[in-house]
Amino acid sequence: MAAVLIRRSFPGLSRVAAFTTRRTGASGRREHEREERPAGAGAGAERGAASRPPNPAGCSVSSDPRAGSRAASQRFGAARRAPGLGSAGAGWIRRTVSTTSAQAEPAPRNALPDTTFKPLLEQDISAPAKEEAEKERAEMHDSKEDPRTFQKGRPEYQSLSYNTQEPIEALPAEEGEAILRRVSACGDSESPDALAGYLCRLSRLPAERRAALRSDPRFGSLCRGAARALRSCSTPQLLDTLKALVRVGAPAALPALRACESECCRRAWDMDVEQLLLVADCWRCLERSVPSYLSILFSFANVHWKDLTLPQVVQLIYIIGEGRKSPADLVQKLESLILKYLDAFTLEEVGAVCLGLFKSISGISDHVMKKIADRVALQMEDMSSYALVNVLKMLRYSRMDHLPLLRQLGKVIPPRIPTINIQGIMHVALACSSLHYYNEDILAAVAAALPSKVTYCRSKDAAKFLWSFGCLDYEPPNEEQFYSSLIEQMHRKLHEFEKFPEHLLTGLLGLAFVQRFPANLIDFALSAEFVQKTRESKYELGKDLLTLSKSVEIECPGYKGSRLSPQLSKEITEMVLNFAEEEIYVRPEIVEAVSLLESVLGGPEYVKSHMLLPHTRSSDLEVRLALDGHPVPFNFSGAAAHKHLQDIGVSLTDDLLTQLIKGRPGGRAPAEAGHEARTGGGERVEAAQAVGHTPGAPGARLEVLPKSQRSLDGPFPPAPAQQPREVKLALQVSNRNHYCYCSKRLLGLHSLKRRQLRRLGYVPVELPFWEWFPLLKRTRSEKLSYLHYKVFNPALLRGAG
């Protein structure tokens, strides 16, 4: 059956769109996903369906024969009929915004439905939806890969790990029943050797009989007896008992395992490293957390680290990763061993090392990571996709921009994308966005493969796909199918966001970066109930809430759903501004630009360093020009504080503040006049001459009078009581983190900022790092000339006119 893709037309909007919000690497958060243990895996048999948005009246419909999901259609149909969604149409809107000027943008319409938190949650967990979800789950399988694949590459791992492929002679069911009867009859009279032998023999029952064995009371009695006899067992018998419990599939909470763990800890220092690693691997197979045992293992390795062989090093790092425990002193020693064995590692072992370090959040030196990346870049074509994805995880965590590896990735990974499972594809996209690496071949391949696999996405996967594409500000050729399928999956996973609120905000921010704002999900995210959950999260999500809320406010004035409370919005804004005062405004490139602009324009009253849009987390240098090209003073309070109050000791009274802010009809403001008399004229002469303008000549942007004619009134005519129309400039002192790697392409958050500045009537003016940073080392005259050209560029005034 063909799926349906719907385009809803709204009056005044030139194309279908959806709300989106995105998060940036500049926020400083590094998220490290905890990888669940795989249960076996195939990546190629995934059966998915492309998703469909709702079908309100007045829609144009196009058919996609590659997809079909009746359940999704029914869920969205229920969503449209839910209370509070109204008849305005679809619950997702995409708006096209002009990039030329604020005046050219279409007037926004109240096209969004008025939604509430409760109905949206109820509609997604209603009985029909639950029934359909159960059907989908029945058709799905675990698509995760086996992290133990590397153990197949060397025979040495057989003594270091539990071998799931080890052939065993099956025990006949009749013999197993006879053992259980004997255990029941003899009770505690059996010897420790006999009890251990019974347990090992029963573990060889056929797989279909083991489930019944685990629930048999006689087996429980045998386990308790074996646990009591452990102290009398030899170390090989202890290991055999542990392996037998793994084969049986003993539950992690089985009481006998507690006694087994205690005995392993007691004997640990008497074991050799192979036995220690084998025991640790058995606990991993049993999925039982054993922090005390691991602590002993790591202490042993810390003492004997120089004696570890290559397979022992890889197996130890695997155990460290699966235990999510990162002993810093041991990891430093392991770095030396990684360098020692790096050239001898198989490519699967390289991937296993990276995965173990990533899972345990173990930072390694840039030198070691570069060596790993060097080898991978040379042999990537021979590497399995699973091992390559694991390397990308660690590369992302290390924040290393290894260009040869990234370029090779752009050649190798796109053809493989259709064969990689959904979590692997997500990590490829996330690595690109985290490293700010824009590669259309990779992104287009991800976008093409995703709709058919989208039902396999966890909430985290869907959110990070949206974040990755939004971060890189990339919209694929199949953008409507790509985004509608992910938004639908976000609806399916709505219940998960109550437990993991950060994932919902991640996805919505990614959508906002590309001007997509799904009303239902935004209403859910900004509801009081959900906001409270974000405040209980282990992550700091306040800035993400602010970015989402303010973006909706600016770009979607017709939105009628939940909003961030004014009090919370104020608190988060103050936090952002306090950070800016301490960390952003004081950056040398910004301080230098402000100082020179004051000289070019005539004083501090002509420029203001602040955040016009605090929710975008970067600063602006605001300058205002009259339509005739003259700078307009506006920052009187800043000028007074900067100059007059310090230089001449004027008391700051209410009357003086009124005069400074409002000015005097027919005259100059006191701050303006005083500063101009001291420094303004000379600097403007220098700037005008630097760009080849003769003072007073036609075409000059600044009017500079001869020194004999200068007075306290300065070179510009007094500001009239009624100010003429102004051109408001927002100068952007950018750095490398605002752009894609090795590119002049802005990242999504910074594209969003410039789009919103235009909507608010500002003209963004770029001082890009590749121009401004080199100038910081040049002469003052060159810097003044550059800033003069940027501010007084005739094209700015023509565009405003």
C-alpha cells in the first residue's frame, strides 16, 4: 500500500514548513550515550515504513509507493481529532523566510493549532495506538551489533572470555531429570565437587529446556547448595560454576550469584590475569553489575600493566567500557599500551578499543587519538562498518577534526549506509554534526535510507537525526519525507520524553534551525508539566528551553500553545547574560572591535556590545545609521558610564539620565558633545583617509571638518527631535565554532540567529574570523579601514531604502 505525503497550504505562506529548533556544540554539553548490550543482531533485515503527516482539508497529496504505515495514519488521524487541535489544519508548519530584508518577509498568520499538553500525551498512548504499537514491536527485531565480534579474530580470546560459540555435547532431558531428582533426594549431603558437577551438566541441556530449568524449584535448591559449597571449591571449579550459570542464563538477581561474586572477590588477588578477565566477562554476560570485583581487577591491572599482552589489553578495555567505569590512572597507562600495540591491532580491535573508551567516558590524549585516526584513514575500506562507527564515536568525544579521516569517510561510508543499522547511521550523522563536518554525500545517503527504517529509531535516535541535520543546516532532496517521518516517530515515542526530556528538546532545536516548528510537540515541550521535568533532569536544559521558546515567539507569532513562563524566561536570560559578561564580551577580538568602532563612529554612544538575542548565545555589536549614512547615537547610558562619569566626575541624577537618554531638541547630548571634542574627529579622519576618501569629498561616508572649524558640536548635525528612519546593524564577530569545518557555511544555530535578526529589523554584518582575526595583528589604520568599510558599505543603505 502506498503511503501519503501531505502538503498543507496556508494563506500568505509560500511553502509547507514545520517548526524546528536546534542545539549547538557551543553550548558546551557533551552527551555520551550508554550503549545497551546487543542481543544478536542483523542489520540487513529491517523492515520499516515511511511515515505520513496528517491529512487536513485543503491539502495537496502526493503518493510514495515505497512506504506504507496504516498505524501511523490512524494515530495522526486521532491526533487531528483530539481536543484543542482545532480546525486550523496540520499540526506542523514550515515557513519560508526572506534573507534579504525584514520588510520582504510575509506577514505571519495564526496558522498553528491551539494545543495543550494533556490531549497530545493521551492521543499517543490511547488504546488503539497501544495496540498498533504492539503489532509494530512484534515485527521488529534487535538491530544492534555484537560488540564482542573482535574476539573472533584471535584464538587467545578463548581463555579470556566466555565463548558463546563453544560446541558442547547436549545433555539428554532424561539425564537432566535424573540429576534433579537426585538433588531433591540428597539435599545438602552432596559434596562440593558433586554439586559443581551437577550444575555444569545441567547447563548442557538443550536451549529449549533451560527456561523450564530456571523456574524449577529443584534447580534453585541446587544453586543454593552450590553457593554454600563455593569456599570448598578449587578456582577452576569456581570458574566452571560461573560459566555454567552463564550457559543456563541465570537471572542477574539470582541469590547464588551474590555468593559467587563474593568468592570471586576473595580469590581475585590469587588469580592470574586471564582468569580475572574471564570472570569479568562472565559477569558481563550475566548482565550483573559487580563494581567491587571490577575495582579489584583494575587495581590488579594497575600493578601489572606492563605485562599485559595485546589481547589482554583489548579485552580489559572492553570490560572497562561495558562496566562504564573509567579509572583515570589505569587509562593513562593503557594509552601507552595502545600506542605500543596499535600497528598490530586488527581493525576490529581498533573499533573495540574506541568503543570501550567511549562507553566509559575515558578521555585520551590528542596524540593517541590522532594515531588511531591516522591508521583508520589509511585502512578504512577494509574496516567493518560497525568498527568504523565505533571509531567515529571516540573521534566525536575527543572533538578531533582529522581531515584525512573525514575526507575518506565521505568516500567510503555513503554506499554502506543502506546496510548499516539505524543506531549506526545515527552515530555517523551525529559524528558529522559534532565535528561540524558538512558532507552532502554522507548526509544525502543518510536521508535517503532513513524513512524506511525510521520505526526502528529510539527517541534518542530520532532526536539526534534532527539535531544533526539542523546543526549542519542541511535539508536533503527528500526533505518533506525525511522530516515528516522523523516528526511522526517523535510522536510515537512521546512517552519516552517524560523520562528523557533532553531528547525532545534536542530534536525540536534541530527542527527550529531549519525553520520547522511542529506545534503539538512544541506545546508539549513548553507545558508547565514538561518544563518541570526538564528542571529535574541531570542536564542543564534551561538554555535549550529559552532558545526554543524565543524562536517560536519570533518566527511563529500565530502560535497559540504553551509558552515558557516569564519568570523562568527571565531567570535563564539573566544566567546567559551573566555568562556573556564573564566569558564573551571580554574576548580580545570583541574588545578590539568595540574600541575601534568607537573611534570610527565618534564615541561609545554609537556602538553597543550586548546580546540582541540572548537565546542564541552569542554577542552583537549594535550600530545605527541614518538613511543618509550618518551614524546615530543611541547608547547614551553606556557612553556616560564609559566617559563622562569617569573623566569629569558628574553625578548621575535622574534629570541627567533623562537628558542623556532623550537628548535635547536642537542640540547634542552631553556625552556625545564631550567625547567628540576630545577624540572623535581625529579618528574619523584617520578612518576616512585609510579607505581613500577625502574629508568632505563626494561619496565620503563621514563628514570630517578641518580642525579650525571643529567645535563641541562635532562633525554631524544635531539629531532632530523626531529621528528619521534608521538602519540597525548587528555586527557579528564570529569564530570558527560558528561555521562548518573548513568551510564558510554557518551552522544551524547561527543561521537561525541571523534569520531572526532580520525578522526583528536588524541587518547582520559579518566580521568573519578569516578576515577579522588576521587583521588583529595588523596596523591600527588597516583595522580602522576594514571596520569603516563594513559599517558604511553603500549596499547596506541601498538595501534598507
